Amino acid sequence: MTSGSPTTAEKLNADVPWDAFDPDEYIKRNYLEIQPVDRAILTRVRDHFSDHFAKHGGRGGSGIDVGAGPNLYPALAMLPWCGRITLLERSEQNLEYLRGQLSGYDANWDQFWEVLKSGARGKAAAYTGLGADPRARFGEVVREPLPGSLFDLCGKKPAWDIGTMFFVAESITTSLEEFRQGVGCFMNALKPGAPFAAAFMEHSEGYSVGAQEFPARDIDDEEVRTVLEPYAEAGMKVVCLDNPKQLVRHGYTGMILACGRRRKR
């Protein structure tokens, strides 16, 4: 497990110039063409949500994607299951990008939707039911992006029936304490029984977007399990997707995906 000992070199979330985040550069590197690891993540998240709602029902509720950034695929993964989706985002440039996608998102996101609707009928039926082009549905369900930090969710009443958080809590700070706090804030925003999917960069050393450097906390799957288990029902699945041939940049070893349900308080 990663160590919790503080260091003088820590860079906290409040120290980061988030408004300098360049969504165009980030998309160019990560999302113009779908990566194999994102395909694997989407497949697992689709199956997790489909299995949950097939067993428990309740579709049509509220969803949240925490720290959305310039990434639409978590919202697309929630689209069939929600009457409304909130995109929580701190960076002003990312907020501007997200606002511009509401009236009709860019063509590069079509390949992500194709993955969601291409599974076995029992897993993908809700996605295929929205058609080849769910842009109209996306514009109806996804609300005006909500400006704010992950930490703004702390201490508030649980408000969402389904949630995603992709590459956020470990990618905004070098502090283990802040990472753990951030995960807790996400989980506390979900109602009891809510399905969730959370993805993390494994052993990230930080990352750059254009000329701007951003911090990260070095974590592994054991740390992910440790921080999520107090909030999750039994049966949570944590998988490592760490094929070295599929890394999209230097400075990390793979991705970790956790899928589960929010435990009753």
C-alpha cells in the first residue's frame, strides 16, 4: 500500500492553476481516437450499470460525473439510466468546453458511444434503445455544467442516484490525505444503493497538458480498495488495467477501475 507520510514537497489541490488546463490539448492526446484501455473501461462500466438496473430498477434518477474535465464518456455511460446528469467541474476552460458540447457534442465521442451500444443485448439494450446518435437525449439530460470542486461535495446531503469519477481524486494533488478525502466526498454525494464507477491512474507521477504541469498522488489497487471499502457494499470489483503496451503517456503504470454500490449509512 502507498505510504501516508507527508512530505514537504506536497502540492495540494488549492495550489494548482486549474484555469490553465487546456481541454483541446488534453482531448488531442487522449480522446480523438479511443484507446484500448478506455474501451475496456467503458465495457465494464456499461455492464455494471446494466446489471444493476436490471436487478434493482430505478432508472430515471439523477447522475453526477465528478471532475468531468473534457471527458464525455462517463456521462454517456450514465445516459440511459438518468433523467438528469450533473457535470461537476472546477476549471473554467473545461466548463466552457462542456457547455459547448450540450447542443451537439463533437464527432470523436461517437466511437465511445459505439462501444456502449455494441455489447450483448442484455448489457447494451438500454444504450441501443437511444439510437446511433443520442445527441438529442444528451442535450436533454445533461444539465449546464456545475462549477465547483470535488471537495465542495463534502458534508452535503446525498443527492445522486448514480455516479462516476474518472481520473480525478489522484490527479489533483500529491497528498494521500487529500486523495482519501476526495474519494470520501464523492462517495458521500451518492444515495444508499447508488451504483458507481471510479477510475484511477496507477502509480502516476504527475502529468502535463500542453506546457502546464499538474500533480498526482501515487496510488495502487490496494489503496483504492482501502479507501472505497468503508463506503461500498460487499461485492465491489476493483480491476487493474495495466497493459504496458497500452499506456497513453509516460509516468504511470496503468489504470484501476472500481465498480460497486454505495453502502447504506
